[in-house]
Amino acid sequence: MTNVVDAGFREVADRVWVARHREFDLNITLVGGSAGLLVVDTHASTEAARGVIEAVRRLGAGEVVAVTNTHWHFDHTFGNGAFRAAYGDVPIHAHEDARDELATAGPALVADVADTELVLPDHTFSSAKVLDLGDRVVELIHPGRAHTAGDLVVRVPDVDVLVTGDVVEESAPPSFGPDSFPLDWPHSLDIVLGLATESTVVVPGHGGLVDREFVEIQRNTIGLVASTIRDLVARGVPLAQALDVGDWALPTDVLGDAVRRGYEQLPLGRTQLPLA
């Protein structure tokens, strides 16, 4: 898989293009059909999104007819307004929890981003949704809570492509933020793996393209983190000692929020099944 960071779109499957941006090492995906283009994620500001729009127009593959946000975080959603300005009242799809989280947390964050308007998704769903791009359908699937409560993956079944957002990351360890769900994440990745074959092209939220084997390895690593949290809670180890006591599958400097979030879900001294 390539390690080249390039903001231009390149075709990774029939009428599926990915641009890997230097800023945040962020991937933005285009899926083309006879009805037009679906944009997956919109970058971190109006200015950054305008650069994406210029790249879309240079590609010359059609007009944008729909947008989807893989989750609520600013680097995936703060360009929504630029796409609305460029393409009119284009629908913006997201999981219902992603929309709610962006509505709650977005206003304070967008205040620090120059000339950027917060535009919320207006087409939401709870479990799965199918988008019709004319001669192709695209599936939006909520695999469960993971990186956030409202993650979705985009499946392009006719070419075996999965766009995962930050449920899968290649260029850094899995991002356990203050709104992540470390105990749920392994099971959500099981759903993602059920959508993949040995030939699937997987587009992570950040970094280079990966395959099913990479996702399996990341699932097992996150599963070990979840199992360690459960074990420590069952043994009555206090949260303040957990990072020092646990035998962790990832560096402890990326696990502070994961441990705290896991402890919040499990009463101290009691194991909660199923084990990851």
C-alpha cells in the first residue's frame, strides 16, 4: 500500500477516487455513478474544503449530488458548508448520533476555525441506508459504537470497497478520544469485517489504503485493550493505577481516554460479559 501523501484524487477502483491530504493525513473519497458523485467527508474548514472542491472539478467526473460524514469530528465535517455553497442544497447523510454530537459540540469548535460555518447533516439514519447513484448503489452502515457513537462505513459493493472513517486508522494507532467506546469497538469491527472479503480495498479515515488482514489485526489489538480494561476492573484495580498495572497492547500514552471510558462503563470489581 502506498505511503505517498497526495491531495489529488486517484482512482482506487472503478469510479472510486481517494485524495490523501497532508493536513491531518486525512482521506476524502469520491464515489461516482451515472447520477453524479458522492463525497465521503468534507475536510476541516471551508478553506480546506474549497481545495477539495477544486480537485473534484479538475477530476471532471461529474457533479456532487450527495455528501456523507463518517462521524462528527471537525476534520470530517467542517467542510460541509463549502459543499453546500458550491453544489446547492446537496443532501448531507450521517448517522443520527453523529448529527446530534456535531450539533452539541460543533458550535464551540467552529468558533476557532476562520470563515467556517457549521452545517449539520440533514439526512440521518439509525442502522443502514442505501444511496442510489443511478447505475450504482452505495450502502451506509452503522456498525456500532467505536471511535464515536455515530460512526458509519460506506460500502461500494460492486467494486468491493469499504470506506471506514476513523473506525480504522493506518497512519497512527486507533484514536481513543474522550467520546470513544473502547469496549464496543472490537464488536463493531467484527461487523466491518463481515462486510469485507479477502479482496476488499479498505479506505481508512487517515493514512494509506489497507486490506481485510490489516483490519483483523487492528480489531484484535483493540480487543486486547478492551479485555485488559475488563480484567483490571474485575480485579478492583483503581483507575488511577490502571495504566501502570495493565499489560497493554498499545503504548500507554494513547490509552488515557480508552481506560477512563472503559472504567465508566464497568462497575469497579464486577466483570461485564461478553468479553472482547
